[in-house]
Amino acid sequence: MKTKNAFILLLLLCSLTLLSQGVTLAAPTFEKAIDQLFAQGYPQSAESYLNSLGTSPLLGFRWAGTSADNAAAEYLAEQLRTIGLSNVRLEPVPVDVCEFRLASVIVSNRTMTASPFAGVPATPPEGLTGEVVYVHNGTAADYEGVDVKSKLVLVDSASNWWWLNYPGAEATHQGAAGVIMTDGPFSDGWYAVARDALGSNDGQYDLSFAPMVYISRQDGYWLKAQLAAGPVTATMQNDVQITLADDGGIGYNVIGELPGTVPDDEIVIIGSHKDAHFRSALDDTGAVVNGLAIAKAMKTSDYHPKHTVVFLFTTAEEFGYTNAWYDWSSGAWYAITQTHTDWPGRVAAFINLEMMAGHLGSLYMETTSDLVPWLEKEAAAASDLLFYGYSVNNPEITGQDGWTFTAAGVPSIMLTASGTGTYGTYHTDYETEDLIDWENLAQIAKFVFLLDKRLDEGILPYSLKARADDLTAAVSTYDLLRAGAAQDTVNRLNEAISRFRKEANRYEVLKAVIPTKAYPILNRLLMQLEKTINGNFTALDVWGSTIYPHEQVLWDIQHLNQALSALGQEQPDPDTALEALGNVGLTSKGLKFSYEVYTHELTRHDPNYYRVTWGAQGHLAKYLDVIPAYHQIEAGDYAPAVANLSAMCDAEVADLNARLAEMSSVLESLIPQAEVFY
């Protein structure tokens, strides 16, 4: 012990001598700084603190705008200030705040702990008491001949087929007072980690629907067994206080900046979301603390980027609004469409850290086609960091903050590494800190730093050629003409794509000889091109996946034409027609749930819906209602069905032509900008 103390004293004396002589100790490299922070337990400590925050003492939960989420915002802001970042601030986001406390289902002397879904209304303080009726998957057919008025219904989750709002809306339509959701035959991997696991998600729910809670698989099986033996009365409770955005509900995005040395307005954003279901060690607390570690290591290593690095911690990624389908990624959507409308065209890239890092977690990256070649190159060169492997994928999924940034014109990259042993833990009370692979998390931090450095130097790594190739693959002349698109409209689009491909290929050849002094001008132009490309070509299909603006309309026309062709034969083929119509838009949901439930859902997908949020960025197609025609065909009444579907198809073809023309206009506007390169 004395020897150790003497050694420490010697080191201190040496340091003081060097300082007195004007000699400063060299800062560690970023990599060493990261290793030191993880060895010292900095991110681990931040993780433990954030996971201690929760509105429910038992289950946690820091949904957007709650006392727990806002406490996390204050903590993160203080950490960023302590680290030494500049312009640290909390930026308000109007949200529907759901302050959850507890949920339960009580049958006789058995109290079953339940979990909530965000955006689902509360029960009265005393709970809802009533007879329980098992309605299996909760479709309209499951209610035939069953009286559930003012009763509680037990529903099996079928999350791979439809989301919670559908059985919730159906139960409400049928007159049920409350919904008890549990594991069922078609729940697949949702909340499957353990028999007693509880689960939660955004509900995509309306406040007019019956309250809903979730009970574990083992409790669900027990309750079904009791129902099989005879009538059961239960009391269901969901203790949640909801403050709507319209009534002052507020969450906060947290921002801090590492200023660049070049006096321009170009930035790189490194982000993650701080709201969470349960305590969510991986999603997204692990990413949040990695962001803190990256920021601290940048300062510790005396890193001075040319362009400002913005650290962004968003609220409301998991849930932001009631009475909405597109109810997630609300904090990011608000940031890029309301607070920072100047960012598109200025942001070199948004690096979004999601759900990391689990044991043996391979790094999974999703991005636009423009960035795929670069990411593949950087990941291959950094294979020593990504020792569990990696993959790069296009396009981006919408279930993360990066999508709304991309749709606003900001090139985005999502990085996630959930790891092995996490199957079924997602959004459950089993997603705990012991799942985190801290060594893997540190290596990913180093890789993120490499990406930032590359974005900070030279020509921005956007591949216009990869985008041209991707766009070409998405546009089929044969399919468009067969669907009824105008020949001249298709020709114009093909010509525009061809010219864009030519300029993209030319740029790939010549960019190597562009003089260094031209890089700042070139990069500003590239960011403007990305703003135009991503903002105009990032669209959504009916399932919420990323497509090009014409594709959903084309698919609907193809199915309509298939149905019309089947009905137009000398011997009509109703089975083929019905199968085709089942693939139009959201028709598959309309065939499972009551018509009123289905049409209500169509309104929430309308681009003009008051809470369509980031869905409005997705160039949404019209969500067609072919259910009346479907039932006419079932009844053998083909003539009115054909007339109805033909009119619908004509309108869709007009929409298709308009979308193709708009895509042509966008590409034609890009050509002169691309020619400036030379």
C-alpha cells in the first residue's frame, strides 16, 4: 500500500513539474479515451441512473413528457454541459403525455400484474369490473353470437397480422368495456422471452377505444383455463394520467454541440432516443449512454472537427400521440419538420444509434441507397472493430428516428446491434442491463467516430450512381404501361432517369480529379442534391415500409386490373377477383374487422388527417375502400362491382401518371445541379 501511494505521489510531482515548465500532457486518442471511459464505468453509471427513472416503481417506463422522461432530459443536458459541449439546450416537443403507474387484472384472490400500451386510455380509479369473455384473436368473426356488452374481453395478440388498435377498436365497436391482451398462437416472437414476461408498445390507439392492458403468457393461460371451467368475473385496472399536447403536454429533445473549426453551417448529427418502455437497457438506453461516451471521448481526446457535431437525444420515439397511426418517432419528426427546418441541406448525415449493444451483437446498418457503398467500404476497413460482423441494408425501416430525417432530406444511417439472447426481450421487462455487451458497445463507439471523421473530411461520400441504379430497378416500363400509365409520361421518366444515370456515372469518374479547394462548394451542392432526392423519393407503402412514390399506386392498380380481368371473362372467376382485391391497400384488415373499424382506420392514414405526423412526408397513396365491391362479388352482383372498380382504377391511373410526372420533374431539376460539378 505504501509503495502504491509513493508511486501515485511521484506521478503527481512529475505532472506538476511538466505543467510548471509549460509542458502539457498529450491528450489520449479517441480510441484510448473510449477505453478509459468504459474501464472507469462512465457509460455503465449513466445506464444505471437512466434505468432507475420510471413513472412506475415496479415496471419503470419513461414515456415522452413524463416526469421520468423529463428527468432524463435534465440529466442528459447536465452531462453534456459537464462534458464541455456548447449551446446545450432542451427543445420542447408537444406530446400526449401518459404518466403510467400500474396495471393489473384481479380474479378472486389472484392479482395479476399487467403492463400498459402507450396512448391507451385509463380505467376509472376503481378499475373496470365485469364478466370476462374469451374472443380469441378479436376479429369481427370472433364476436359472432357472443354478447360482450359492458364485459371484459380476453384477446390473443396476433401482432404479426395486425396491431393492437384493430382488436381494441373491434372490442369497442362490439360494446366491450375493456380489453385484456395476452399471448396467443399467432403472437410469434412478441414478448416470448419467458412465461411471465410483460410487454409494451405504442398502441396506435384512440382515446375513444376501450382501455387495454397486457398480461403474461402464464397468466393468460391460467385465465383461459378458468374460463373453460365456468364464468369468471375480473377487475381490470390501468392507472395512467394522460395530458394531451393540446392541454399542455410537453416532452424535450436534448441537444449539445461540439463546434467545428470551419465557419460554415455544415453539421453531422449523432442521435438516439431517451424515452423507453419498461427500463429498456438496450432500446435505447444503451445507445444513449454510448452517445454520451462518444461526446466525452471527443472532448477528452481534444478532437476538433471541421464541421460541428450535434448530439441529439430525442423524446417520443416510442410514442408521441394518441388518436394516430403514425404515433412514433414524434420527437424526431418535430425536430426536423418544426424546430430545425433549416437542417435539410446542411446536415451531412444523421447517425442514429438504436438498440445497442447486446452480447455478440452484429452491427446492422440501414440507410438509403446513396450511402450503402460507403458504409460497406468503411465497415470492411474497420472489421477489427466490428468483430461480431456487420451488414448494410437498404432501404431504411420506419420504426426509428432516422426515417423522418431522411424523408425531410437529411441522409440518415441507423446502427443497431441487439445481439444474441435478446429474441423476445424487445419491449419487455426482461430487457435488462445484463444483456449489454460493454466491450461491443465501446467498439461501436469507435466505429461511429470513424464515420464522423470521414464525413468531416474530403468529398461527402454520397453515391449518386447507387441511387440511379436503385431508382432504375424500381421503375419497370413494362409494369407501368401494362397498368395503364401514359406512354409519353413513362418515356419522359425513363429519359430523366437515363440522364441522371449518365451524370451520376460521369461524377463517379471525375470526382477524383476535383481540386481540394472546390470541396466546400461541392459538398454544399451534394447536400442540396440529397435534400431534393431524399425529400421527393422517400415514400411509404400501406405497411409502413420505404418505397418510391409511384409503387403503392402501381401495386393497387395491378391488383384492381387482376380483379377486373377475372370478372371480365366469359365465365367470371370470382375467387381470383376476391383474392386480388384482398391485396389492395389495407383490404386484408377490412376483411377481418367490422366495416366501421376498417373505415375509421382508413381516415387515420389519410394525408390530410390532423395527426398524420411523419406519414405526411411519405407521399401516401390513397387508401382504397374496395370492401363494398368485394361483397358485391361475393353476392354474384358483378356488374356494379365492375363499374365501381373500373372508376377506382381510372382514378388510380391518373394518380400514377401524376406521380411519374412529378418524379420526372424532380430528376430534371437535378440534372443542371449535377452538371455544375464540371
